[in-house]
Amino acid sequence: MEKSCFFIGHRDAPEAIYPQLLAEVDRHITELGVTEFIVGHYGGFDRLAAKAVIAAKQRHPNISLLLLLPYHPAEQSIEIPVGFDNTYYPPGMEKVPRRLAIVRANRYVVDHVDYLIAYAWHPASNARELVKYAAVRRQNAKVTVVNIYSK
């Protein structure tokens, strides 16, 4: 059975977290059996997460990297970036108001993955709220959350 992992984090994630992020990606592949990773494309953490998965694909060619699309591909065409295997547009998003699309797409993915790797520490942020939401889901045995933020 395939296992999947989603990334959520702040736009301003520092490059310094990359080694820890890469280690978590490798651990999720080798210890937890993750074969599919999903990441957005709206900031520093997303960029670092994609970079970590692309690097891991060199050692584990059986894994895939999907780009999450919060907006319908016909509305906002996106070229698949180098290193990504495909895009993912969550079903039912067509009727979601544009201002809520990113939050709803993120929540949909959290509801459908096995693992979440996060970098979320800003008290009033969508990333932090999504980690809290995922923690509730974890209590229902759906998603395991790893927050790589440490002070």
C-alpha cells in the first residue's frame, strides 16, 4: 500500500533547516515507506521541501513528487517544474472561492495523506492552523505530524 506525505510551512523558512528536512524525507522513505510526496509552490519552505525530495529521488528512484495546485489548471496554467513528476488538483475545488483555495487545498491533502512534515511556528498563520488541524486528525489515527521547527 502506498503511503503519502505532505509538506506545510512558512514562506520565510531559512535555508538552515534543509539538512533536517532532508533527513526527515529520507526517514519517511526508508522507515515509514512513503513513496509519494506532495508540496505546494508558494514560498521558502515549499522550495526547500521540493529540493529535499528531488535530492532523495536520486537515491530512491521509486518515489514521486507532486505539485499541489490550489487553482484549477484551466484557470491558472502551471508548467511542471523540473524534478516534479506531476501535479495534483484536489477534487471538488472548482467551487471553492479563490481567496480560500490554498487553505482548502491544503486541508484536503491533510485529510488524505499519511504523514505531514511541517515547519510551523508563527502563532497566527495558516501553516500553524493546519498543523493544529492535522494534530486533531492524528488523534483519529489518520495523519502523523512531524514539525521540524525547534527553538
